[in-house]
Amino acid sequence: MAKLKLYEYPHPILKKKAEKVEKVDDELRRFLDDMLETMYADNGCGLAAPQVGVSKRVVVIDIAHEGEEPQPLYMVNPEITWKSDETEVCEEGCLSLPELRAEVERPASVKISYLDYDGKACELLAEGFLAVAAQHELDHLDGILYIDHLSRLKRQMLVKKLEKNRKEKAHQ
Ligand code: NI
């Protein structure tokens, strides 16, 4: 396994609609393993392929807490087939927008169909934080970042903060 390079905002690949995967083979599984390692190394709970520079419809998620048994979830060509009318607000962060967090409102539960690590067709009813993580990661496949769900003012504030953090780091 290998840790992959993370692409950060405002890299154009993060704005691109990712392409469907043709088949789940060993090469893709190696990529899924590398994505998971990259996500764990940066303490993320989800990662989408465009964030490592690959414009494919692939995400990995693990919402297990520290010290708990890992529960990796691999989703290839995931699609939301149902969304609840009920919404929930949850604080989100993103490995492509380091050190930022903001509250985002999304449907409280969603149904997702996808192919798993073995290429088997699966369906998942995601609720609670899993619903948040899954919707955040699936958005990445359509070039949408969580800050795109915020008001323009809030988004500009966050981007300014990101630029300020980067400048400070560059001067250290
Ligand atoms: Ni993200």
C-alpha cells in the first residue's frame, strides 16, 4: 500500500465531474487500499478519488472512532437513490480544505446503491454521521465541496482563512 498525494482547494480536479468505473478489478482494489491508507494517515473519515487526483467515481469511508475496530466502506459508482425530507445540520471538514470546519445542512438519511470492494451490487441506508460522510464524499464525485452548500459570505470567509493559514505555514 502507498500513501497518495492529496489535492487541495482550489485544484481544478476537485471541481470536475468524475467518471464511472468500468469494472472492479485488482488494479482498482489496489487503488482502494491506497485511498484508505491515505485517509487513515490524515485522520479523515472519508476520501473521494478526485482528492487524490483521480477523476473516478470511487469513495472510501470509515466512521469508526479512534480505538474502535476499523469499519472501512468502499463505494464504487455510488448513487443516491432516496433522500429523507428531514434534514440535519452537522459540522464538516475536508482533507482538501485543511483545518477548516463549518456546519452544513443535508438530508438526515439517504439510500445509496454502489459496488463494493468485490464488485458486488449493494444498497445502504445511511443515517446519522454515516449519512453526512456519504453525502459529503459523493458530492466530491460531482465536483461539489461542502463549502459550496454555504452562503457566499461564509464561503469567502473560510477560503480567506485557508489562505491565511497557508501563508502562516509558508513563513514558519
Ligand atoms: Ni471532502
